[in-house]
Amino acid sequence: MRGLGDRVAVVTGAANGIGAAAASRLHEEGAKVALLDVDELKGKALAERLGAERALFIGCDVTAEDQVAAAVDTAVARFGTVDILVNNAGVNAYFDVERMTVEEWDGFFALDLRAYWLCAKYALPRMRAQRRGVIVNIASIHARMTTRGMFPYAAAKSGVVGLTRSMALDYGPDAVRVVAVSPGWTRTRLVEEPMAGAPDPGAAMAAALAVHPLGRIAEPEEIGAVIAFAASDDASFITGVAIDADGGLGARFA
């Protein structure tokens, strides 16, 4: 892909799943990659596999502003700048509207929405100064369609898409693009854990596959490839939108 060989990427939630796949693909395409995560064991292991010359693990809780600021400073000190930010860290939500507490609400949105703003807040000054940058926000098809029992996940992901539009408009004049990627079902722990907890995991997965036009769910590497494209110069005229990568699931009437 064009325009990744000389770039520096910061990827959050980079130790597992889609974040790890995105970091690996960006690195494969030539970018230097800072991997941010609270999972030090897997994060450091991935950085070691990628190689110390162009990969660095930084322990970071992206809900804490001081840690985000320090992590971006560390990435800049090591690699010189930040050209690409992939906001990926997040969790699922399975709350009841009436029973969810304010503390649970605040904790969930601190990770699944506020952290996206915090990371952008500290990456944008570098991007604006060099008049070059891309922010890729990982949303979900839940931003425009959802299912029972996952409140308030759709609200957070809709917020991510709204955040994407606002930042794209505000920072387009500085030559900064902001794009959302909305994955569908992907073979990560966020999908595998609830499947494993179903009364009949095999039947639950079969039912999920049956509604996918492609008859399967995504591998993390497939979503990583979409993220790398969105961050590359091949997507140089794409900003302010969400790119769905859902295997056709969103095309169904019901």
C-alpha cells in the first residue's frame, strides 16, 4: 500500500485481536508501530516478534489522560512523530438499562468512546504541525444496527462514528483524515467469549454463520487489512465516513 513505508503508527488495544492484526499489517507494510495496551505480556511478545527496530510496546490505560499523553510522547521520542493513530481499544457491554449504575456507565464509555478523543487529543498536534496524518477509529456495525442484550454498546459505537465525522471536518484543512472502520463479527475474544458461554456454543455459532451472506465471520487479519488501507495513501480521498467490513451482514433486511 502506498504511503506507509515512512510512517509512524500508534495502535491502541494492540496486544490482541483486531488491534494486533492492524499493528502487524501496518508493520508489514513498512510502518514503525507503537503498540499501546494494558496487556503487557501479549503486547511485549508481539513487539518482540515484530522486531525492536520498528516496533515498541508501551503499557497504557487509554482511559487515563496522563498515561495517554506519556505514551504518545514515548512514541514520538522513539520514532520521531505520529502519522497514524488507530483507536481500537474497547470492550463489549451487556447491561440492563434499569440496572446499570452510573459508575458502570462512566467506566464503559471512558474506554469505548472517551479514550478515542483522548488519544486524538495528543496525536493531533503532531499531525497538524507536519500537515499529514490519519486517524482510524474502530467502530462496529452496531453503530447502525444492533441486537438485544448489548446495551449501551451501540450508543458508544454510534458516538465513535459521530466523533469521526466531527474530527474529519475540523481537521481536514490541516491535511488530517479521520476514518471509521466498522467490523462485523470477527474471530476475536469479544466474539468467542460470549459464544463459549452460550448453552450450545456450536449451535450459536452455526446460527451466526447462517445469517452472513459470505457464510463465515471475519478473521482479524481481514479487518487489519481494511485498517491499513484506510491509513494508507491509497485512501487519500476518504475521510469522515465509516467503512463497513461485515461480510454483507448489514445488507440483510432482517
